[in-house]
Amino acid sequence: MYIDRPEDSESTSDEAGTDGRRRFLRGIGAASLGGAFTSLAGCLGDDGDGDDPDRGEPVGPIEVLGYPESNRAPFETLTTIVEEINSLGFNLEYNPLSRDRQLDRVFFEHDFEISSLGYTGRPERLDPNALLWGNYHSSDIAGGAYNWTHNDDPEIDEALEAQRRVLDPDERQPLVHEAQEVIIGKPAGEMPIQHDELTNVYNSEKFDGFEVVPGLGLNNYSTWMGVEALTDDRELTCAYPLDVPHITPLQANETNMITQRNTHDSLTIVGDDGLPEPWLAEDWEISDDSTRIDFTIRDGHEFTDGEPCTAEDVVFTYQYIQEYEIAFFSGAVAVIDEVYADGNVVTFELEEPDAPIFNDAFSRIHILPEHIWSRVPDEVDGVETPGEFSPVESDLTDGQLVGSGPYEFDEWRRGTGVRLTVRDSHPVATPDIDSVFIQTIESPSALTTALRNEEIDFVIESDADPDVLSDLAEEQDHLTFVSSTSVGYDEWAMKTNVEPMDRESVRQAMSIMIPKETIVNEIWRGYAEEAISPISPVLDFWHNPDVTKWHEMSREDAIEILEEDGFTVTEDQIYYPPDA
């Protein structure tokens, strides 16, 4: 089976100014792009007239942390934006980093000025709150949470809090739309660039049961639980382009999260329609005022080490996350006032109604075995916080990841991958395979060779050119290619507590200069969609198509905005307002 790629859009006005840039890109070659842009930025300096009383100091160099050249499309996207913004007179210097170092500096340390990490499709992101609250609410500024641009805006906070308090979807929809208007209208620290197409490839002669979920592609619960081996080769070998820096249920990284979702249970899961479905909890009741939820926990279930998985483990997990203020889940549990158990019923009492709590907490937080994690960090040498604890590298767990999910952790080889085996029984799902191996393959050429040689059965995500993958699927009868728009997006992340990005005028001017149509059609070759909001158009009910479209404005508009804020814009330099 083969699904055709999207047709290229007709050329529009956005292409008018790109011919010179395309000639420039061809002329210098991709290998020298990063250095060329840095050199260009370094040439933009004070014109020697810095004592003019009508203007302030020149805006100095601004570092942009981004992908290395080996990640072709994201690299070209960011370096193209750098070039466009520098043409205004800014002095952006592009610094390509490895993914691990970029995560450290941006996600954990917040040591950056401008960057882009990107958001992949995850089940919890089918609810609009996931990519609104986490990325823009002031409560999620801590390192290890998603508001790494340090948005701290009362108007944004108020809009985000309003949409969380309304459970009825029809009543909530206009509030979600309003939150998008406020965020993009400023804009806040992140300006979405494009929603990538999720391109998956799988060996349809060896495995069946793959399901496409809008916004998530094939990487979803239905696929992992329903996959079926068609031959005697019952290990599903998967490919993912990034190495796994850690194996823990308390931190991010997509391969890590796939591991946790499959080896741990949550109370509920996000169904293909974005609504909660029973999992460890077989049923639940919600009070009339939506501030109390009673979950009935399945009886007789066990963790992989044979210890019972009970309601007390559920209570422990949520209290533990609150006690240690685990940044990755801080926004999810903020509204929980009290959690307790009576027999196999777990009760959550909320401070107020919370619309996304099923997707954000109950379907996302993995139930921890109390008999293990109650000893962390106190009984683990060299570990001060739970987030530092690596279960698969600890004597406390004998190097195992103890969970209660349908899969069981088998091994983790740094730089190579993670292997999971299917448990003999699980009360909800037992996939019809023996094991999964998620292999790290960074090189697109290595990936295509492995697919051709039937060494890879499922491409979860890759940096390979989608055209190459789709052509390969046409050539190879055993491969099926699937492409669908992601619920995630790539972003131009401007840290709002650092000059000059602390000024709305600068964020507006930079947003205007992002050539989204060029990026989608020329760099991503049609395998992406222009992003005007954090909420993907694949979530049609929640997406607001009427937000401010900064990229449709002109260079002259950008200059006018800066000058109205007191900046001086010359041919090759921008100066702060004299009173800055």
C-alpha cells in the first residue's frame, strides 16, 4: 500500500523574494551554511555613529541554538529564518548543537537567547491545553518544564486558566480560541513555524495492526497494543533518530516516553478520538460540580517484579509527584487538592474543575511502584532528587524498570537502543508479538539501507527526506508509507526575559520575517503545513484560524513596529531606544 504525498502548492507572493536566497544557498553549499550565516551576522555592527543622542546602543549579537546540518530540514529552516531576520539589521549568530546539548541548555538549564526544540505528536497533546498551558503559563517556567521562553504574562495566564475551568467542550471552545488570540497577538515567546507531516514506514509483510491516529500518525496506543506478527520473526525492530539520554518515568524524550507508556500503566489512556478510555482504572465517576473524581482500580494486577499493583500505588504516585514538585508534571497536578484510597477506589478532590486533567494527568502520569520509589532519593547514593534517579542503572532495582504495563523492560544500550518484551498477560492488552527493539538511527542513508534490507520494521520518526521514503516504499513491495499532519510543531523560541526579546516589538518583527510558505514548500517540500497557532489544524474543533498572521505582513511593517517602539533601524544595524 502506498499513500501519495501532497501536491506542491502553487507559487505565491512569498516566493518573490526567495530567488536570490536560493541562488545564495546553492552557491555556498549546505556544508558552509552555518559558518556563512555566522560570518554575515558578524559583519553587521555599529556604523561608527554610536554617540547619536537620538538613538541608544546598538543591538548586539544574539545566539540562536539549533540543529546541526545533518538534520537537513530543521537546519535549513532555522538558518533561513536567521538570514531573513538579519536582513532587518539584527545580528543573529547560528550555533548548531547536538540534540543532547541543545536539550540541556534549553529545556533544563534555560541557557539560551533564541532556539527551537520542536514538539512531536503525543497522546496528551490531542487536548489543546497541553501545548498552551505548558508552553506559555508562568507556572511552568522551571527547568524541565515546557515554558523555557519564560513567558510571565498575567493576560496570558488568565486566558489559559479560563479555558481549563470549563469542562463542556462547546463552552470551552471559544475560550481556547481566545487563548490562542492572546498568545499569538502579542506574540508570546514561541512563534510556531510549521506543523510537520508525520512520515511513518512499516514492513507490512511482517507486521499488521498499525493504526493512523490524526495528529499522532502511527505512534499511538492502538499501534503499540494492536501490532501483530505475521511471520515467525516476532520482534518489531523500530527506528528513531535521537539517542535515549535516560530511562525514567519522570522525564521527557520521545523514546523514553514510548518506553514508559508501554512498561507502565496510567489510570486512563487517550483514545483515538482524543477522549479518555479505561486502563488501570476500569471505571470512574465525576461529581456534579466536577471537583471530585472516583476511580475504580482493577483488582489482581501485578508489577513486573510480582508485587501487587494497588490503589495505594496510585495514591503514592500522585502524592510523590506533588511532594517533590516534579517539573515534568507540575502543571498536570497543580489543581489536585487531595488524593486518597478506600479499598480499590481512588478519590481525587480538585480545587476547581479542570478540563484537561484526564489527558494531562490521568492518561499521562505513569503509576509508580511504591515499594521502589518510596526509597528514592533517600536510599540512593548520589541522587538528590527523584528526577536524577535512573532505575535501569541502580542496584535498588537490580537494573530493572519495574512497571505494570503490557511490556516489560529488557535492556538499554546507550547509543544503540531499548528493548522491551511483551508480558505473558495484562488485564487490558497483550500485543501479538514477542518484543520491541527501538533502535537509534541518526543517519537518513543508514535508515533507508536498513529498510531496504528488511532490518527495520517500523520507522517511528526520522530525519530522512519524505520523498526518499515514499519513493522507497513504491519500489519495495514489503514497505508501506503513511503521511499525516502532526499535532506538534516546530517553533522560533525567543526568551522573553532576555534583551531585546523582552520587548513585544522585537518578537513581532522577528515573527513577520519568518518565511513560512518558503519553509513549507521549499525546505519541507510540501510535507508540512504553515503553523499560525500552537494548536494544529488537525484539531479542527480547537484550532483558531483567525489569529494574527504575522508572517503575512511585510518587511516595512516590521521596521515600522520597531521604530514605533523607539528603535532606530539603519541599513545594517538596529539600535535600542535612547531611553532603553
